[in-house]
Amino acid sequence: MTLDVDAVKTFVAIADLQSFTRAAEALGSTQGAISVKLKRLEERVGKKLIERTPRLVRLSAQGAVFLQPARDFLAAHDRAIASLSSVRRRFTLGIATHVGG
């Protein structure tokens, strides 16, 4: 099974903010797109992760178990991406001797 990073980010945002609307705002997305990403993630893992009613958004029992591993997954992803951009770069500046003197 492969997890989609954006879908996992969406799940964590919903869990943290307890709102599809606020998660959409935080992720720069729409509420509809957030719902679709969560639905796809739930289908992929075969578990209901979020319980939602018109007035309440909360983690299911499976969602509560999945939350910390999801955070760890995102942290590992961010570290992997950061390792690619942490290559040392060399900067050389040349100054004429009469300017520096």
C-alpha cells in the first residue's frame, strides 16, 4: 500500500483543526477537495479515520491510532526532501585590490 502525502497532510490538518473548512483554508484548498482527499485516504487504508456530522468533526478510533504514525510519515517525508536541498553551495566573490585597500 502506498500513501499519498497530500492526503495524509489533509488528514492531519482535519484532525488538528477539527474542521474541513479550516483545514481547507490552512492548506489553500477547497472544502470539496479536502473531502475527496480524505475519502481517498480512507479507501486506501480501508478504515474510517474521521467521524463527521453537520456539527462535529472528530477522529474515529482508527483515526486516533493512525494520527501519530501519520505525523511521523510527514516528518520523514519533509526530512527526505530537506536532505536534497541541503547541499552546500560555494559562493566566491572577487574584489579588486584597489577597492579593498
